[in-house]
Amino acid sequence: MPLRLAAALLLLATATTSWFAEVATAGRVFNVSDFGAVADGRTDDSEAFLRAWTKACATPGRAAVVVPRGDYLLHPLVFRGPCKGYMEVHVRGVLRAPPGLGAFRGCREWVHFSSIDGLLVTGGGTFDGRGSTAWPLNECPQKRDCKLLPTSIKLGLVRNATITGVTSLDSKFFHVTVVGSHDVRIHRVSIRAPRSSPNTDGVHIQGSSNVRVTDCAVATGDDCVSVGPGASDVVVSGVSCGPGHGISVGSLGRYPGEEDVRRLRVANCTLAGTSNGVRIKTWRGGTWPTAVSGLVFEDIVMRKVRNPIIIDQEYCPYASCRESEQRPSAVRISDVKFRNIRGESATKVAVKLSCSEASPCRELELRDIDLRYVKRGVATQSRCAHVAGGVVGGTLVPPSCI
């Protein structure tokens, strides 16, 4: 864990202890141990957690569910609102998912926070998805109509929610998803899974607005942050990414009716050893004209990154693609700015803008780009296809192809 993040978590723990003294006096702290949690890592503590949540949720004002240090086995849970007040879940211990997939029949999430207005998840603890027991069962990298494995933490239909100062470890599928939610902050969260773990996106945002992912350390087997259909007013800042697949918009354009992606800012991030840097990816084929616009990628450092800047509108990750996927992408990309992006590219093509023949990219900007090839003496290159003009300025290494 980076030293800056560790120091921040220590300060957070100190402040939270003071707050607990206040709410404990008011009788609004609900310790899962008092509701029957055993914390031996073998006994299913799910019902004890739900009893504590139900009691806290029915309490007016500010209430906290407290998870002391210990090892808690939890089967799939839904912490459901609406609640009578602001809810806090303070995790000090380690929450462990069941191994394999047997306990997840009919469940797409492990820990699901649903229909809550006012939520804080914090405490310095760990959500251990025990993904290594399920990754061999994941057919999605090879099979298009696969069964999705469970996400570790889902914020579904929530408002005014913050997750901060916790760790998500080895999710079976996505680590954290934000779906149908508004005014959400993911702050100083550590997310870890091996480079080889499939589909373990760090934070995935879809159908949500005003979401901020800030000062997080993400090392995983897929996108560090992925922004899906219907996301708007999203900020990704201060994220350390790697290993992983980079910070991505998409994939988009696979399903009919996908909503537009608007107003995303990615800034002050560092990517190291990732297979992509900042990326927009859309499927070939499709007829739904989803729009992507108002995107800014700026003040980003690349360290031995493959494909540091990439727009890929020919995305199809399978060995053979359907006939419909041979058509150009219908997704429309416009008003995208790449500014002050610098560092080392692990590929000679450092800037690749491969847009759709059916709907060329418009209003792109490249300004102050300085991406050098890792092998000294070899120049980096840009490649463009179906880019309908744009704006360039400042230092441009490699030279622009717009």
C-alpha cells in the first residue's frame, strides 16, 4: 500500500474513533458481535449482520453497524433501505466470501447496498472475495454468452454514499460497482487482485451521476476504473493503476438502448505496467447511436504502458466475431481532450485513434503529449483512422496524426 494512502487511513481511523464515542453515548452503535456474529472464519455470520443492519436502519439520526476485528464468513447479503437516518458500516475486521460459486445461486453480488440515501462504508477492514476459488470457472474471456460471476460490493440505487478507507481483495468478478446511483464517492480505497485474474475491474460505474473516484490504489486483472453506459459527471482523480487494463470508457455499443456517456474527467493519475492507458472502447456492429462526449484526460503519467492513448471502435475480444460485428460501430464519439499526458510507452504506437467508419470521431484534442518508447533511440508513432479533424497544440511526441 502506498505510504500516502496508509497515512490517510490512519488519520481516518483516529477521526472515526472520536465519532464513535459520541454515537455510542447516544446508543446508536450496533455491534455485530452483540447480534450473534462469531468471527471464527468458518461460521456463517450473515444473519447476525442483517439483524444489526435492520436495527440500525430503523434508528433515526446517525447509526453505525460496527464490525470488530476478526474473521467473518458472509454469504451473499443485501443491506436494504430506505433507512430512517444516515447509515454507517464500520468494518475493522476481514469479511470473507464463501469459496467457489455454490453459495451464490441466483445472486449476482456478494455485498449489496440497495435503496439507501446516506451511507458511509469505512473502518480500515477488508472485503476478501476469495476470487481464486472462482476464477477457473469464469468463461467470459472465451464465451460471449457466459454466466457473470458475482461482484464483491455493489452500490445499487443509492444516494449520498461514500466508501473510504477499506480494502477490496481478490473479487470473483468486479470489485466495486456503482449502478443507478447518484452523489457517490469512492475515496482512498485499496483494490487488489492478481494481473491474471479475469474480469476483476476495480470500480465500474454505470447509469449513475456525480460519481468521484479519488486517491485510490488499484492493482487488478482488468480495468482499474471502467465507465459504462449512462454514466455522467464522473471524476477519476489521483488513482494509481497497475497492473490492469487501464482506465476505460466502455465497452459500449454491444446492447440496444445503451444510454450516453457524458462529462468524464480523468486527472492526476499514474498508470504503471498496464495493457492500456486511457481508453475508449466500443464494439463493432450494433445500430444504437450511443453518444460519448465531454471527456477530458489530463495530467496523467504513464510508466511502461502499452497503448497509452487509445480509441478502439473495433473492439471484439473473441477469436471469431459475429457477422453483425463486422459492421462499423454505431457509437458516436466527440469532444474528447487528451492533455499533458507523459511518460513511457511499451509499444511503438503510443497514440492510436481507431474510430468508426460509420461515425468518425469529431472534436478531438491532443495537447502537450510526451510519450517516449521504452527502447532508447526508437521513436513512438501515432495512428489515426476515421478522425474528422481536431485540435493539436504544445509538445507532441509522437507527432499528431489528426
